[in-house]
Amino acid sequence: MSDKLTHFDEAGQAHMVDVSDKAVTDRTAVAEGRVIMQPDTLARVLEGSAKKGDVLGVARLAGIMGAKKTSDLIPLCHPLPITKVALDLAPDEGLPGVRITATVKTSGQTGVEMEALTAVTTAALTIYDMLKAAEKGMQIEGIRLLAKSGGKSGDYAAT
């Protein structure tokens, strides 16, 4: 792993990394997170009785939109031609809460890790927003990169 921070020049000034000399490769990133809530709040999700509507459907769309807007939200992120964003939102009574997994793909000169992480975060925030009238103590946890493939740095899988 390189210790050099690529988003800073020799003078320590932040700049956007020049990726024009990098090869175009297929790239994929998978991220995860979860929203922990009380069992009765999760029951509203499962029953479809949340006052704001279809929590999982709206959160899925929000996650997709979040991935597409990542370069508008995160300084120095490159706008990318995203070819796929898929979100899996799985209610889990064992948490209790919702597990979120996002998969993002592109063919380009830089990876989609930030897009996958933004998709998960946006979906989690949307779940919180749609259920906050029922429970303000929900917790968003465990947002992390699970895996990435493609590019010069190769593959990564969380342990």
C-alpha cells in the first residue's frame, strides 16, 4: 500500500487526480451498511405501514440517485459513466433493522468505491428520514467497502 496521498500536490494543496493516463478497465465496488431500529419500527417497514410510504422502495431509488451524484457531493471525485447501480435492502429481524448492500459498476479510468459508499449512505439516511416520526433513536452503522475489482491497485475484499 502506498503512503503517498494522491489528492495533494507537492505544495500540499488539494487537487483532482489526473487519471488521463490510466487504462480504461471494468471496475466494480460493493459496499454495505445497516440501519438499526426497534422491532416495532421494523414491523412498519415489513407491513408497509410507514406514514411516508414504501420505505425500502424509496430508499433503493435514493441510493441509486446518491451513487449518480457522488461527484457533486464529494470534493475531488471524478464524474463517472456508471453502468450499473444495484441496491439490496434486506429487513433483518435479528438486528433488528435493515441491511443495505450496494453494487456499482463502470468501465473507466478510476474506481467506483465512493459511489458504492454514497449509495449505501444515501439509502440509510432515507430509511432514517422516512421512519424518524416513529423512532428518532435509530442508528446507522457499519458503512464500509466490502470489495472492489479492477484498476491498477487490483482487487480488494474486506475481512
